[in-house]
Amino acid sequence: MMLNDILLFPGFIREILPLIFFLLNIHFFSITADVTLLADKCDSKGDPSKVIDDRGYAENVNKLLSDLSSKASDVKFYNSTVGDTPNKVHGLFQCREDLSLQVCRECIDVAAKYVNEKCPLYESAILWYMECSVWLCNSSISLEDVTKHTLFWGSSVEVANPSQVNAVLTKTFDSMIKDAANDSSPAHIAMKEATFPSSSARLYCLTQCARILDGSECAFCLKKALNTSANQFNRSAQEIFLPGCRLMYNTSLFYNVSYLSSPSPSSTSPSSIKIKSRGRPLVAFYIGGIAASAAIGAILFLSATWFCLRRRKMKMRFQDMLKETSNSRTFYDDMEDIRNIESLRYEFSTIKTATDNFSKDSKLGMGGFGEVYKGRLENGKEIAVKRLSESSEQGTLEFKNEVLLVAKLQHRNLVKLLGFCLSEKEKILIYEFLPNLSLDRFLYDPLKRASLDWNTRFKIIIGIARGLLYLHEDSRLKIIHRDLKSSNVLLDKAMDAKISDFGLAKLFKVDQTQGDTKRIIGTYGYMAPEYAIAGQFSVKSDVYSFGVIVLEVVTGQRNNIFGRQQHEEGLLHRAWRLWNDEAVLELVDPSLENNFSVEEVNMCIHIGLLCVQEDATKRPRMTSVVAALNGQSVILPLPNTPHFLTANVDTDEPLFDNHIINEYTGTRNITEFCPR
């Protein structure tokens, strides 16, 4: 059968059309940008009210913007000139070298639209985005021009110890300037972690110059930026930019770490390659190459068509499942997620082999949504496999939540989701394997708890706090976890904490402060009272859960609401009583045998009690918590009374019908109930 016959076959058309529309949708939405404008400067010789009222100049600006946009698909730096004096327009763009060409193109497209709408007739227009910078001007660009404007952008969160931060950043940036200005690196970019000698806190830093500058000019520009900002590093995230360079730092990882290990772009350009030929042999070489390319292209096309048709049924079923379980248009509003999701898909046979057919020896445990297994891929990589229960409706919701969030959440204190598997009857999540499993297995096992010295416990508390801060404030999304508990805190080989299980997480808008639900799902003992009683949740609900975990880590005692004897004192009762009796050190786990920092223990108990206050508005933000734990100067207010949630201990009947007792924490996972 000829290729034309295949394409005209009605059954094939019916099969392939949905795929074609799907790919067209991806192409259409892939230019939807999510770039961040930090600052702009549009004026004429410093006068923002003065414009060039000339049709020829406006046309040249449009031509130049079109030229810049077309080149951003291929390069991350480009400069060009359009027109003749006096309507000549010079322009350039510089994208972050660590980001993809797709992001670069999106950023330049958005910048071009912004210039057309906001400042098309100025002599100079400079736009700084988090991802790129664009510069248009009516005169030629000199070294003086690229260093004469300095702008600052900073987050609203102030640091508590600016002098220490300034000292560390100044030293770090000074060394980075040398790396970025190295003439052997035409990209002129450097990325580094700034560390503090007396704590585990760190800042992520980036410096970059436009490729139009040579090494000495790059160093001059960056040093001017650094000197201009001296003693002004007082925010949790900040950027200083000149037209030709930028300095950036953030408490959260914002740059592409893989760029550091990737080979640097070749400096060879097409114009530098010389081809010697003698007439027909070269023509024959070209014809042969074209014919071979056409043949290979046809084979690839047919192979890709077969492969896509094979997976089409699975993909459509996956999307149908997401439609059924989603209350928003997130999945279809962001087509980039679809591409990311598809790249994370594993075949069921691969996971079945990795877990030895889900054998009992591979089983690590069981949670409210299914069983967890240890596996090993063919390349030797160890994985943790979460096999969601077929009958669990929440399992489907959790599956959707985890898969959609994974592409957008990356932090050293969040567990990494490697991928997923979806077959006829299986919904499986694949995570990085963490050898020390979960925190609860250490806290509530007498033998393992003895191995948790105070320094390790304090590091775990800081790690959880940093992960939560990232979810609430530092990621480009605002996430409420809703099920933070000791069994959802995993520990890697170095005993660093990683928050896991985002199946119950809620995505908030940036300016949204509270949500309500009639379906309350979580773990009693960690749920904030306003959520357990009224179905209201916010970042302060997670803060409450964090406070419970802090007190559990300090005491080695469960906050066990169920199973206590009548009149037995619970963890929060005891902590509050000893606080008022000024005897909080009696709370400390006896297995520590007084080998701990009294100052750090007092601070942790203080923070824990602040976090579990009944009034959610009184609970601290994670910004303040992290600052205090990192040793910054933070004034902690006195805590108010916690809300003592209690179970009915006079009856053997459960408080809720739908619950699963956690094997390690002794708490109960509430699968669903309505607020009172």
C-alpha cells in the first residue's frame, strides 16, 4: 500500500485526527508565556514625556521587534539595526543562558508586545524580565550606555541579618564576576551557592553579561552593579540590573542546575566553516544527502505515527480521567504541563520488573491511598513506587494532583517525583528512593530514635520549614499541602528532610489567602482546628501541622488523639502546661540524655507553640520561622493557648467512620467527612 493510500484510508483518518488536533493545540499554546517583568525604563534623553513623533521611526521599531522575535527561536543573544539616521533603531536582546530557547522566545515575544503597547516611540526602551532583557535605542550603543542605568528589584520579604547577608553575598559575587568575565566563556554567566559559616542557610546567586561585552567590559559592568548595591542586600530575593549585565540572588533555587554540567556552546559559527569543492562531486553529495534525509524522514514519520497511534488510547483515557477529577482548567490552560507529563510516563512492564512483580519483599509500607514498593530500574537506579488503590476515589485525585504539580515544584526539601504509570487498572507514581524512609519510623521506633541526635533533629526541622516556605511563598505557585505529618516527611541518606505526598495539595492564586471545602481529607492530630471543624484552610493550616511535627521531633512523642487513656495528657496539653510552668526542658526526649542546645530546644518549642495557636491569624509565617531557625534576629511573640482537639475516650466508637490508622504515627487518616 502506498503512502497516499494510507493517508486516504478513512479509518486511519479517524484515528489520526485527534492526535493532529492535540499537536496543533500544543503548538498554539506553547507560545503562551509565563515570564516575569521586573522593571522597565522608557524615555527620551531622560524625559519620559518626550517621544519621537515620526511614522518612519515607528515602522523601524516594528521591523526591529519582528527581527528580534524571529531570532529568539535560534539564539539567546542577538543585536541588529534597522533604518537610517535620524530614524535608525538599534536593538538587542539577551536571554538567560541557563534557560531554554523556548523560554527565550516566549520572553522576547512578550517584551516586543510590551514595547509596542507601552513605549514604541521613545528614543530608548529597556525591559528587564526574570528570563531576558531587551534594549532598543535611537543611537549606537556604547560601553557608557550599557552601564549608566542601574535598577533594583527585590521581594517584599526582608532578611533579619542584612549585615551578614551583605558580607557573604559581596564575597560570593566578587568571585563570580571573575568567572563570568572569563573570555574563554562567551556566555558570560556564572551560578553559585552562597553559604554561611555558622549555619546551613544558603543563597542561590547568578551573574550574567550580554554577549556584546568582552571579558573586561563584563567585569566593569558587574562590578558597577555590585558597588552600586553595596550594603543593600536586605531582601530574601533581589536583582540588580544594568542594560549590559545583572546580579541575582534568591533563597530558593531559581536557575537551571543542569546548565552547570552541560558542555558549553561551541564558538564555531557557520560562517567560519570553509567547504572546498570541485563542482559536481559536491552537488552529488548534496543530492545524496537530501535523498538519504528524505528516506530517513519517511521512516521516522511512519514509526512516529505507529508509536503515537499505539499510545493514543492511553493518552485520551488519561486526559478523560483528569477532566473527571479536576475542578479547574489548569490541565488544559497550561499545555506545557502536557509535554512535561508525557516525558514522565513509564511503561507498566518496566515498573512490574523493577519491583519484582510487586513482591512482598519489595513492599515498604501502606498508606491511605495504596501500597509503596522499592524498585530498581534497569540502569540500577533505585526508586520508590506508590501503587494507588483501584477502589480509592481519593487515589485518582491524588494521582492527578501529583502529576500536575511535579513539573512546577523543584526544591531540595521536596521529594522528587520521577514519573508515573497509567495502564488499564493501574495508577502508579514513581519517586526518588530515600533510604531512610520517613521521619515517623525514626521518631516512634525506640531503637532508631536513639540514633537521632539533636543536631540531626534540628536539621530536619529546618529542612521541613524551608520546604514549606518554598510551597507558600517562594515557588511560582502558591501551594497548601493540607496533609503535612511526620509520615509525609522523608529522609535522604544525609538525613535531610523532604516533604512528600502532594495528593491533597491545593493550588492558590498568588493573592488568595483562604479556601473552603466540604470534603475534609487529612490526618487527625495534624489538622488545624479551623480546617477540621469548619473546612477552612490556608497557609496557616500547614503552619499548624508544622508546629505539631516540631513538638513531636523535640519530644519523640506522638500527637496521638486516638487510643489514649481517659484523662491522659496529650502532647499539646503537656507542652502548653510546661511552657506556663517555665519547665519546657522536661518536654525533651529522654533519649537525648541532655546532649542538646538549650537555646535551640527552647526556640523550637516556642515556635511549635506559636504554630499551633487556636487563632490562625496569630500563627507565624514560614518566612519568620525560617529566619529564626537560621539564627537571624527575629523577635518571637509569646504564644496563646492551642486548641485542644480531643477524641471521645469514653466510647469505643470511632469519631469518624472513614479512617485508616497509621501504623507508625498512631494517627488516623480521614478519607472524607463533612465539617460540622
